[in-house]
Amino acid sequence: MKGKLEGKRALVTGASRGIGRGIAEKFADEGAIVGINYYNSEEKAHELLEHVTSKSDGMLLQGDVSDEEDCENMVERFLERFDSIDILVNNAGIYYRKDLEESDIEYYDRTMDVNVRGPFILSKLCLPHLKYSGAGRIINLSSQLAFRGSTHGTAYVTSKAALVGLTRALALELGPKGITVNGIAPGTIDTDIIGSYSEEKIKQRAEKIPVKRIGEPKDIANAAVFLASDMGSYVNGDILGVNGGSALH
């Protein structure tokens, strides 16, 4: 039985851990060829590649998404091996838990560079190939904090709100070119971001979520498959909240 993404070629940034890893694994399970971008988690990236190649095909693409030269190199290497790109998942991101008083410009600039500049660069570089695909997809990983705000992580919240704006602008621009652009805004997900939480704090957080559990990377991955596949072909410019209802007011 063919997978929902059989033969599709996907580039997933920040794929060695957490949500990115979950998306890369699920894409491979559904038959996609996966380019695994990572920055410095080389061992974990190699572990992921083993899973991907046991299901489909893929390759490692080390690089800093905020660096234009690194991005050009990643895209070129992927194209040399797989000829084109059908799906771009802009997942790579950083999160400094600092409020305005604690922050400095260096933290702000680095956050915006990775979380916003990176998706902009890669969307531009992949555009000719996404148009050629005939069913191109861009999926940007935002956050529920883009809509709710936060008492810490001011730069992170700003960057994820900017990514929502980029998603909507590109959806209007690229929809007529046969490319859909959507975002996913995860709620609390079991990744490194909450790795320092105590068991009690995680339990308390789960109790505040209507479905009474913390999300898992596979929850986001399932949403990404929907948006990347033919099932999501008429969804464009949307920000899909995957949060168990925690964003309800």
C-alpha cells in the first residue's frame, strides 16, 4: 500500500530532534524522500537517517538555516541527488527563555535570524523547484505563543508571530503558482523545550489542556502529513493549531 507522500521529495530543517525529527520520520513512513537538515546534533541526525532509509530514501544536510551560503549548499546538494523539491518544512528554531529586561540585542538578532530569516531564505531558494513540482508545499512551524504571547521568551514570541505573517504573505503570492503555504502552531509538546520541567509541573500543565495530556511530536507530524499530501491541497494560508484545545479562550 502506497504512503500518502509516496515519491515526494521533502526538505525538513531542524530535523535531528523533537518536532522536526517526528515530521521526518512520519514523512519517510509515508514514502517521502527526506533531506534531514541539522546544525550540531550530528549523532542524532545519523540515527534519524537510519530510520528514514529503512522506509524510503534520504540524506543528511548539515547547515545553519540563517546562513545564506549554508542554505544554498543544502539545496544544491539535495537537488544533485534527488533532482527537485516538492515539500519544504521550515521547522528549525531556537528559544531563549528571556524576557525583555533580561534580553540583549544579540539574543534577539539570533532568534530572528534562525526563526524568520531562515524560512525566508529557504522559501526563496526552493521556489523554482516547488513551482516545477506542480503540487509544491511550504509548511512553517510557528507556535501558539505567536497568538497568546508569553511572560518570557519575548524574542521567540516576536519571531513566531513574524513567521505567521510570512506564511500568509507567501500563501497569497504563491497560491497562484500551484504552491500552498501553511503553518502549524504547536501547543505544549514533549520535546527538549520542556525537558527541564519536573514531573509535577508537566502534570499540572497537562491538567490545563482540555484533552488532559501533553502533545507528542507525532501529533505535529500527522498534521504536517495532512498539509503536505493531496488531502490538504485546498488548505492555503492557514495556521493549524495543534494544541489539544489549550489555545481556546
